[in-house]
Amino acid sequence: MQEDRKILPHIWSFLDISMRTAFSLGDECILLPILINCDWILQDFRDDSRLFGILEDIFIALKLNPSILSKDYLPIYYLKAISWQAHREYYKAVELLEQIDDAAIGHRDLPIIQRALAICYKETMQVTKSIELLESIAQSQKAAGYLIAGLFTQHELASAYRKNGQIAEATKLLEHVVENLRAILPKTDADLLIPQHLLALCYYDNKQYKKATELFDYIIDVRVKEVRLPEDHPSLLGTQHELGSCYLEIGKAQQAVELLKRVVKIREMKLALDHPDFLVSQHELGRAYLRDGQVEQAIQLLKHVVDIKKSKFAEDNPSLLASQHELGRAYLKDSQVEKSVEILIHVVAVQNRSLPAGHLNQIRSQAFLAEGYIAGGQFEEAIELLERVIKVGEPSLGSEHGEIQFARKSLLKLGKNGETPSV
């Protein structure tokens, strides 16, 4: 990988030529494999925009339709599907990978193709199909004795389990994958660092924040000091973003602000203003500002994020609702009770339509709306909502969950004196 980095500028220079001109000057049978190898190096280094543009030029030069598979060009179509996946155009990737899957029956690379298809199924909310396909691939690889390939598939299967809310299963499987890969791969290998990143995410999901923080910190240390990734590399920025989130959960809000400000600044230079990665980091920075007591900065940033997401997403988009929820919290913290209640009423109404009863996000928004009602003196509305939080949320979340405990304590204080509880 380090040697590839040294030749990267030469690859850029080579690929700078017009593809139409390149194919007119050389034999396609010789040139195309060279281009594919160069493009895979760009993919390895996540030079996604450059790769996307070069692939478009290649398809134009070869007069190929990127959406309709030509079996004679299977490798370049597979690379196109992976490029769509990198650009989060998952539905396009699924359509093309399904065609490739049908055409590649019996091909030695079929498990790799199916694994990519399963990943895209996961990202298009076809999680059950993703899990079924990955479990089938993993079983076949285990029977054939393909240890490393099997571990890579198990990593993706764990990711699908996490997407499906099966955090315990995902964590157990990832601990197995990481333990085995550590015995095989050097610590700088991306194929080891990526499963470790996912394992840290599972620790975070399971509120094992200390474990998550330590693992994210280790991954960053390896990527910076030993792999020597540039500061704007997407993988490095992604891990730094997650570490910032961990800092918020272990009481290090100031460190979270410093780290997330840096991530936002770099992503602002590299990404479009409405790019999902940029928006999610701004959202998290807004949360960090709020946790650090910088309420004015939190409101300003979260309002900006909400405005962009409203122009981009449907009203029931989970990312939009999450940012509106945080903005409502920020308004409440700033004693702008009416604005807080207004936005949280909207969030709760949409969640009631789009989420199953008792969903954690729904219960959290209802609890904060109840807090807004209390702050505004609307005690009857608060009591009604707090009782609903307990009735609907306790069966799924348990009696010890934070929102359930908050609801019980608030009801007790309201029942005693009708005054705003000190929460």
C-alpha cells in the first residue's frame, strides 16, 4: 500500500489523458486492464471523485451504457458498481450488481461480487436480503476453508446485523473477526483497521464508551503515525468524527468540540455543502457545542444543518429528524421554550407516523417535548405525554432506561407540587 502511494502522482498523470484519445492510440485489450488496475488504486485510496469521472470517460469512449451490463466488459462494470457504491448511489449499484451476479455464475470472483451486492442491499434498507446472502456466502467459504475471505464476509455480516439492530450478535462476530485478523495481518492493514472501526461503533451502540474511545484512538494513532494517511483522507476523518462522538459520552465536551471543528473544516474544503458526511459532522459539532455550553453556536449551526436537510430530504428522513430534535433541545437550553416546543411537536408527530410505537428515537423526542411543556407551564400536556412515554416506552426499553426514569421522576414532582421539576 505504501508503494502504491509513491506512484499515485504518476497514476494521476497517466489518467489525465482523454480516454477517447487513449483508446484511439492503443489496443483496447492491452489498455483496458492497465486502466482498471490504476482505477483500483484510486479506489483503494478513496479518490472517489477522480475515479467517478474517469469511469464516466471510459464508458463514453467505449460507447457502453453504464446501467446495462455488457458481459465482455465485466471487470469495468464491476468497478463502476463499486464507484456508485462509494458515491452512495446504492440503488444504481444494486441494479448493476444484480446483473453482474447473474452473469458471473460459476465465476471464481462470484463471492466477492455477491458480498458487494449484499452491502448495497443493506444500504437500501433490504437488510434481511443482505443478511441472508452474507450468511450463505460465509457458510460456503467456511466449508471451502477460505479463512481470510470468510473473515471479510463475516465483517460485512456483522455490519448487516448492526444495521438490523442485532448489536450483541454484531459485537460477538466482530470480536472473532478482529482477533483472527490480528494474527494474520499487520496492524497497518486497512482490512484490519476497518473491522476494528466497526467493532468500536458496536461498543458505542452498546454504551461501552470507554472501550469505543480506546479503540477509535488506537485506529487514529495507527493511521496517522504508521499508515501516514493525509489529514483529509475519508477513513481518517470518519474515525475522528466517531471519536468526537465518544468524547461527548465520557464528559470530554471541549475535546469533542476541538476535534469535530477540525473534521468539519477539512470536510468543508473537500465536500459539497449538502454531502452527507459534511452534514453529519456539522450535526455532531452542534451537539458538542450544546454539551459544552456554547448554546448560541449550537443553535446557529444546527439551524443551518436543518435548513439544508429540509431542502434535500423528506420530512420523515431520520437524519433530518435527528437534527430537528437537537435544535429543539438547543432552543430549550437557551430558554426559547416556544420555539423548542414547536419544533419538537413536529418531530414527535412525524415520528408517530413513521416509527413503530416504543422506538427509542420517538421516546427521546417525547421526553424532551414533555420537558419543554414543563418549562412553558403546560403541565397537563406534560403529564399526558410523560404517562405515554412510560406506557409505550417501558416495555421495549426497560424500567431503568434514562427516558423512563426521567418520566417517572418528573411525574412524581408534578404530582407533588405542580411546579417545574429540577431536571
